[in-house]
Amino acid sequence: MTAYGRGMDAKADVCLEVSWEVCNKVGGIFTVVQSKILPMKEQYRENYILIGPFFPKKLYGIFEEHAPEESCRGSFDALKAEGIEVHCGTWITQGSPRVLLIDFTKFSAQKNDVKRKLWEWYQVDSLNTEWFDFDEPVVWAYAVGRLIEELSRVWPEKKIVAHFHEWLAGAGLLYLRKNNSPVGTVFTTHATTIGRSLAMQERDIYEQIEQINAENEARNLGPSVWAKHSLEKMSAQNAHIFTTVSEITGIEAEHFLGRKPDVLLFNGLNISKFPTFEEASVKHKLFKNRIKQFLMVYFFPFYSFDIDNTLIYFLAGRYEFHDKGVDVFIESLARLNERLKKEKCEKTIVAFFWVPAGVKGVRPEILEGKSFFRDIKETVDDAHEDIHSELLYLLMTGQDIGRESLLGEDFLLDIKPKLRRLKRDGLPPLSTHELENEGADAIMNAFRQHGLLNRKEDVVKVIFYPIYLSGADGLLDTSYYESMQGSHLGVFPSYYEPWGYTPLEAAALGVSSITTDLAGFGRYLCNECKQGEYPGIFVLPRLKKSREEIVSALTDMMAKFAHFNKQERTENKIVAQQVAATADWKKFIARYVEAHNLAVEKV
């Protein structure tokens, strides 16, 4: 019985996993591939090999090249003569997997021939596509097909499964199937091209799914979408085993690609790499204090509030205003603000929008405020020992502790002008940075439209933070995970989210969150976990719900969390980590093995 596979043994002798994102971080598939290396190696040992593109500028420090096996050299020489140069090595990451990276620079001269064959064999129409958008990964993937064909000849006695991710790798799968290669093939779509494209147009794809004609829609969306859809559909239909990452994407695939997935391959995390609850509690306090200090810089020049009675909500992700549910979040925050004001709520809620966008630079008033705040902090730090000694003396002698007796006349004279200099008129800004096209920015306009203006009387305040959380940006100075850990509630009310790692990551870090039943992870929770009083991760119903129902339900969820006391928030955090533990790769990897075994059986 294997540690990761729940007793399911792999039938393939060799597993070749193919992705454009092997040693080439572009999007979310990189996380999927990289995070499951350890359990995959547990199954296939040194016969687990990843295949990706060779981009030298991206490989510094993450790829260690070595000579190919003696048995492969003849085949690799033959491929090189065709313009396909194979670089063997190790990916310097957890598990140190074997990788084969293909330099297809010379082979790219065959681009038109590759596209012609895909048309003749499978009617993949790519007549008016562009190099970086479509042609480049297609030429690479075709070269991967040739490589795997050669490997199957080198290892004729071995059962081989080749697992292809997304349309970007699809040409390799189609090459193998056309040439009757004795290799079991698995194709995974992480999001359908049509589904994502229509969702970005704010089409209600789940209500209309029976009426949507995928072929017509793809043609209407232009040559790029049409070509990707054609390749994706043919890959799904011709793979021995077809898979998607969630039930919701499986529904799309059945209607748009014409095939129901054979297996659902949920995305997991290596939970052992995340903090224990005790460690998470320490980190929460540390990074919460760092965020609070930033909030003082941001708001206190204009007015103050009880920083110790403040909750941090956040949304993080790509700037997809509708798909990520940013629109719904803003509208719900506005309603929450009005509700809590009527209730005379004593808490303050600050909602961060960690969504990268085009920026000009940090707003001058924030830089100035940060400089003045630093000066005040340094003055306090310098006087710390004197204040500490005076406080101890006053306590020991039983004297009244007053502002002047504790701080001293000299300190007060020094600090007062610095505090006056910090103060500003007007309202705190809605964003940390000046935006390139602020007048047309959807988030900023929605703030104003819904009355989220950061007034003193507002219980809910907003901060659009349009840069990547690097940990050294001169403002928060916290990384992505650190920012999450310092917060109280992550809100991810997505409309289109094939899986949705962020609420899962938040939960693994011990942070409560909200997802939806239109997100793959949210649907997994609906099936696997019951929503109790403290669900850890709240699931917002969006499927077949009106906008009013969605906004009302999200407002209720955020209000419920706002009214939790500290003990209740702690209870919810404990459950969040327990829920995250159900999505460990140790549990989910069995689904990969199942798909691979089914593919091998079909050869």
C-alpha cells in the first residue's frame, strides 16, 4: 500500500507529464504541476519525468542539466537532426524530478507543416493565428509528441502513460494518437477556452449552457479562440482518458468539447508544508501588527479609529472584475457598511483588494505620510527606555500616571509638531497607487458608485492595492502568504473559477474564507463537507441565483463573520485548517493514478 495512493498501485512503468509550465511559470498550472511532484514520485519513483519547453533565460537556478541516458542518445541525436534538441536534467524544486526540456528553435521552421498536418488529421483550423498566442506552444507540443514516440521505441517493454495539460500541449497528444503510438494518453483541461471567453463577456454560461453552440461562439470570438477551441476539443475527444480539475469544468467540457470527463483530478496542496494551528496563530499576530501599522499610516493622517477592534477582509487574484466576483464583493461591502452603521457597530472593517493593475507610482500623500510616521515612530523608539523607567517608577511609588508625568515635557514638546505635520484634510485615498487609467478603472469606479469613500463614519473602508505582494514594496512589506496570514477573512465570490486555489491556501494558513458553488473547490466542499455554524470556508450559492440573491447572501456571510467574537473566529479558523487538510495531495493523487491506469489499459 503506497503512502499517497490509498492502496492504488500504478500500472504504468513510466509516467511522462507534459506541460508548457514545467520550469516555465506562466499561470496556475505551474502550481498544480510543481506542488504534486512529491506524491507523483512516490508512485513512479525515478520513472516520473516532466516535459516542458527550454527557455534558457528562465532556467537560472532552477534547472541542472546532465547527460542523457546511454539508451536515449541515439534517439536524441535523431531528434536533433530534425531541429528538436532535448535537454535532460533536474528541476531544482521539491522532489528534484527528472525533466526533459525541448529547445524547438530550429524546429519552429516547420510551423506551417505542423499546422497543416493538424488540419488534415483533425481539422484543427489555425489559419490566422499568431506565434506567441498559439503557434509557439503548438510547435513545441508537436515536438514533444515526436520525443515521446522515440522514447516508446527506446523502452518497448515498458508501459508508458503520457499526461498532457491544456490545449497548449494538445498537439503532442494528437501526434501520438495519429501515429498509433503504444502510449496511454491522458488529457486535462483546467478551464475550457469557450467557458472562460464567454464568462469574461459576462455571459451566464451555466444558465444558458444547453443553448450555447460552442462552434458558433468560438468562430464569433475570432481566430485565436477558434483555433484553441478546435485543438482543445480534438485533444479531449482523442485522448484515451479525458479529465478536468472539477465538476463545474466537467459540465462545461461535456457541452463545449463533446466529452464528459472520465475522471475528475482535483487540485491539492502539500498540507505538511503549511503551518500548524499554533504556528499560524503566532504568524497571524506578527503580520496583523504589520498590517495595522500600515493602516495607521494610511488612515490616521485623516482620522483615527480603534485599530485593535479592526477586522481585515481581502480579495486577491487577477484583475477579472466579473469572473473573480470583484463586482459582487464591492456591492456587498457597501450594503455591509450601511447595515453595520445602522447597528452602530463598534468594529471597523478594512477590505483590501490585492489585485495587480497598471500603475504610475505610489500616491505622494502616502509616501509623505509614511515618512512622517517613521519620524514619529523613531522618536518614540528613542524615548522607549526613559518611558519604560518612568512607568515602572510611577507604578512602584503609587503615583497617578498621567500623560505629562509618563512622557515628560521634553518628549511632548518634540512630538507635538510631528503629529501636527502628519495630519491632512480630506479623505484617505481609495488606492495606494495612482493608476494608469484611473478614470476608467472598474474597481475605483465601483467604489464611488456604491459609496465606499473611506469617510470617517464608514464602518467598512477599502484599499485597492494594485501591485504584487513582494514582501518588499515599501508599503505593507508583506508577501502574498504573509498578507493572508495577517488578515481575518478572505472573500473570493468568483463567477468563473475552474478550481480556485486561493481559499484553499487561505484555509491551510489558518485564515477563514468565502468561496462559491461555481468554483471547483467550492463544489468539492458542497459534496464533501457540511456547512455548520463554523464552516471554516463559507460557500456562497451563485449557481442559478439572481444578482440580488447573491449580494444579499454575501452581505449576510460577511456580517455574520463581523459579529463573531474572538473565540468564534478562532473556532472557524480551526475548522478552516481541518477542511484544507481534506484537499491534501496525499488524498487526491489517487485520482491521477486512476486516470493513468485507465489510459494504460486502453493501449
